[in-house]
Amino acid sequence: MSGFLSSSIARKVAMALSALFLIIFLIIHLAVNLTSVFSADVFNEASHFMGTNPLIQFAMQPVLIFGVVFHFVMGFVLELKNKSARNVKYANYNGAANASWMSRNMVVSGAVILAFIVLHFIDFWIPEINTKYILGDMSGVLPGEEGYRYFEELQHKFANPARVGAYVIAFILLGLHLAHGFQSAFQSIGFNNKYTKCVKSFGTWYSILIPFGFIFVALYHYFNH
Amino acid sequence: MNLTLKIWRQKGPQDKGQMVEYKVTDISEHMSFLEMMDVLNESLVAKDEVPIAFDHDCREGICGMCSLHINGEPHGPDRGITTCQLHMRTFKDGDTIYIEPWRAKAFPVIKDLIVDRMAFERIQQAGGYISVNTSGNTQDANATPISKIDADLSMDAAACIGCGACVASCKNSSAMLFVAAKVSQYALLPQGRVEAADRVRNMVAQMDLEGFGNCTNTGACEVECPKGISLENIARMNREYLKATII
Ligand code: SF4
Ligand code: FES
């Protein structure tokens, strides 16, 4: 790593900025998912808009993918570097005495989230890209049918209990990742002042409510299809 | 009280080293931890064995020389103290106590429980000072007005004794709390502002060069620091660094 990212603080800030970006993305993603609970039509319209709007597809989507990849790659690189910074291990190391499980296991929760994203890409993203850009069908409508296909596809995916189970576990781990990560991102960019208490409690609520929202949508469709 | 001690023995920097078990008997609960170590060493000398090497100097919690990773934590289980301030009443009769040196690639073991903390000195030399000419006609420090809040925060940061417990406790072996304390104590004062940008850049560069790990904000350092150095200092250093490199 050269240039700006060769410094430990720069890497830390880069991790935090990509994290904050992903934190905002999660809100948008959840908002779209939640519409599926209230109205199939609204969900279809929203999905079609997100999936075909050129600004979202060709400007925001690449930025998002870069953000995700960067956060993962940098996270794993840092973990390896940090491991090698202690070449002889302690015979007795009581990590729980001074730091939370979440903060000590970001790489574990991160790895589970990565596995989930791979599943998610196989489930939704790759078929979408295939239909839209390889087969060139931008209509969002299945041949011989009426209305958009998105809601039906969603219901179909969430009918499988194994997938829903994996989904629930992944989002619990995401919650644990965020429980440390949210406030940690603010600390990393140097934001530690009289508002830090608010940031911490907001972060706690965020790390509970956002994963809960995703889990709720999955379970809702599992029990109502 | 009678105790079983599992202590790291290592003849020198090149030796592989290992944990060795010792038994101590009739330890008074009023003894400090280092006095308990002295008792053990006297018994070893009496048996013609090599005593265990460990660092210490003031034995009153101000110099930062004593170290020791005790039962999985730097300076043992108590909070806000150094090992010389740890008392045997913290332990129970019959306890097994693990005693290890600080573990970090940047703190290589010299012998037994003594590690080389010169990395901290080199970080200090990279910028942990202000350049004043002490020729005899130096300006009175009190002539520069400083707000009480900043003066107190600077004093709090300056309380760091450079013991290295922050590195020892950190799962990443990061030295951020130490460096942040040293950067902050000057950054908060007008005299320190003059060289603030160079200071933070050079000290962080030296910290990275020494091979300390990357901070992931676990907060273990703040919990284990005998001087209560706050994580706010790390946030301040991050701000100082961003200001110095980007702006
Ligand atoms: S910050 Fe605390 S733990 Fe770290 S060297 Fe200074 S006094 Fe020791
Ligand atoms: S010997 Fe000086 S602080 Fe412990």
C-alpha cells in the first residue's frame, strides 16, 4: 500500500468512511424492502426504478460495489497486519476483561456478512444483471405475464426456510458488527465530543432496528406466501 | 497465602523461552505484586538459580517502568494502577497466576519479563517535544493565556507514563493511545500548535515504522491504562492527522 493509505490513521479513516457510506446504503435498501410488506405494487415500482434508472445503475451501483469491496479487502488486510504485530501470543489473554465481544470479533461478523453477500448476489444480483444486461430485457416483466416480476421473485426466494434461516443469522451478525462499527466509525474520523453519547445511543438503536427490519421482511414473506 | 505462578522465562532475545511453574508460600496479602516477585527471586537465589528479570524503578506508580501481563491483563486485574501498585490481596490463597511480558513485535523480549520499549522513545524523538531555546531569556510560560479547560485536558494527556500497557492489552498491538496522549498534550496548548502538523505526521510515521498494529477502537487500552488516558485523545490525534495531511 502506497501513498495516503500507507499510514495507519489514513487506513482507519478510509475504513470509517466506507463504513458510513454502507450505513447510509443499508437505510435505503431497507426502505425499499419494507415497501414489499405494505404493497406489492409500490415494491415493484421502486424495484423497477432502482433497477433501471441509469444514474443508480451506472453511477451509484459501481460506487457501492467499490465501497463494499474496499471495506472487506481492507478489513481482512488490517486483520492480518494486526495479527502479525504480535508474533508471540500470550499464554493467557483475557480479551473479555477490557473490550466487548463485538469489538474483538469484527472480522468474524464481517466474514459471515461477506458469505451472506455472496449468497445474496447469487440469489438476486446476478440473475438481475443477467436478465437486464446480458439478455437485454429491461422491461421488468416476465414473458407472457402482466405486471412487474420483482415481488413474485422476492416471495419465491423467501419461501425456502434454509435461505430465510441463513438470512436471519447473517443479519444478527450484521447487528453485532454495527453495534461496534457505528460508533467506531465516528471515533475513527475524529468525532469524539459532547455529541458522542448521542452517536453511541443512536448507533445502538440503528444496529438493532436495521437488522430487525431486514429480518422482519424475510419472515413476513416466509409466513405469507 | 500460597500461590502457583506460571512465569515466562527467556534467557535472551534469541532464546525461544517458555512458561515455567513456581510455587510461593507464606505470601502476605499486604505485599505488592513486585514484593511477591522479590520473595520468589530471593528463594531462587538461595537455591543458586537465576532470578527472574523484571522491570521496576519507582515502585509508586509514577515512572512507568514496571510492566507484567498478569492473568491475561496488563498490570493485573485491578483498574487505574501499575503493577507496583497491585497488591496480593487482589488474589486468593491457592490461585494460579500467569505472569508474562508485554507481547508485541515492536516490544521484543530482552530477558524473561523485560521487554525493549525503545520504540516509544523513538516515537517521542520523532516529534514529542516543542523546540524552545532555553538560553536563559526564555519567556515566562504564564505570560501566554491558556483556557482552564485546555490546560486540564493537556495535563490529563501528559499523565501518560509510557508504560506500554495500551499496546500490551490491545488485540492489535496498537500504540495509538500512547501516541495520541503525546500528540494531545502539545496540540492543546498554544506553544505546541507551532509544530503541531509536523509533530503528528512524524510521530504517526514513526509509530507505523516500529510495527505496531492498527487501532480498531476496541477501547481495551483505555480500560487498562493506569493513568486513565481517554480515547478522546485518539480521536483528537486522528483530527490532527487529517488536518496535517489533507488541509
Ligand atoms: S497511554 Fe496509558 S497505558 Fe499507554 S503508555 Fe501511556 S500510561 Fe501507559
Ligand atoms: S515501578 Fe514505577 S510505575 Fe511501577
